[in-house]
Amino acid sequence: MKIKTVFFTKSSANHTQCPQESKPELALMGRSNVGKSSLINMLLDRKQVAKISSKPGKTQLINHFLINSDWHLVDLPGYGWAKVSKAKRQEWEKMVKTYLLHRKQLNFVLVLVDARHKPQKLDVTLINWLGAREIPFVI
Ligand SMILES: Nc1nc2c(ncn2[C@@H]2O[C@H](COP(=O)(O)OP(=O)(O)OP(=O)(O)O)[C@@H](O)[C@H]2O)c(=O)[nH]1
Ligand SMILES: [Mg+2]
């Protein structure tokens, strides 16, 4: 696909704040710091459209990017960031899981895993969670 235009639409703290339009969307999920936001920049051939950091926990909201005025690519906060408090981890989980369960525009999820390591327990747990809820995904 040729990427003609890319616009950052908005950041949302929960699924009810997400863009109202009915355009289809694809979301990226994976561990904090695995490179979700970097992959978005690479796929879109833009250096800074999604914010990245060498420290985990950079993406903290649901970020919508409008591609070719046609569909949304969605950058989600990562999971498994050991240094963050349990309360913050639970907040992430609620935000992302509620989005994944209720967002009608979501067509499928791209789960990014670090190929240098064996599948991590949390990756497997969340992939099974997606499967049990019949949310289409690709790893
Ligand atoms: N070695 C290597 N480093 C990468 C790769 N992709 C991203 N990085 C680096 O990994 C770090 C984290 O990248 P991000 O794209 O911010 O990761 P993220 O998954 O969005 O992280 P959160 O927003 O915390 O969930 C940055 O320092 C990137 O430069 C890759 O393919 N290989
Ligand atoms: Mg990120």
C-alpha cells in the first residue's frame, strides 16, 4: 500500500474518547519498549509521527493516526513494564482491554514480540486473552 497522507488524529484515555468516525482500524500491542511506536514510524515512513523513547512507558494513551484519509493505525501503551506501580499497570490493562473489547472499528490487532527472546509469560497470557475473546490478531 502506498502511504500518501498520515495525520495524527488524537490521543484518548479510554475507548469512549476515541474518534467517532466509522473508519476501520488496526492496533499495535506488545510489551513496553518492544518497538511498537518505532514500527509505526517505519511502516509509515515518517521519523517522528509516533513518539518513541529508549525508556519503557513512553506511550501512555490510545493514539490514532489517520492513513490516506481512509483508516486508522492505533498505537497502544505497552505492558509488562516492571518498574511501574501495580496501580498504573492495572490502569493500562483496563484502558487497553476495554478498548480491545468495545471498539467496533477495530479490525485486527498486530501483536509485536521480541524475536530475540522466547515468548514471555505475559505475551502468551495476553495472546490467549485475545483468542478467547475472538479478537482477530497476527503476531
Ligand atoms: N535493537 C532494536 N531496537 C529497536 C527496534 N525498534 C525499536 N527499537 C528501540 O527500542 C526503544 C523503544 O522503542 P519504542 O518504539 O518507543 O517502543 P514501544 O513499544 O512503543 O514502547 P512503549 O511506548 O513504552 O510501549 C527505542 O530506543 C527504539 O529506538 C529494533 O527493531 N531493534
Ligand atoms: Mg510506544
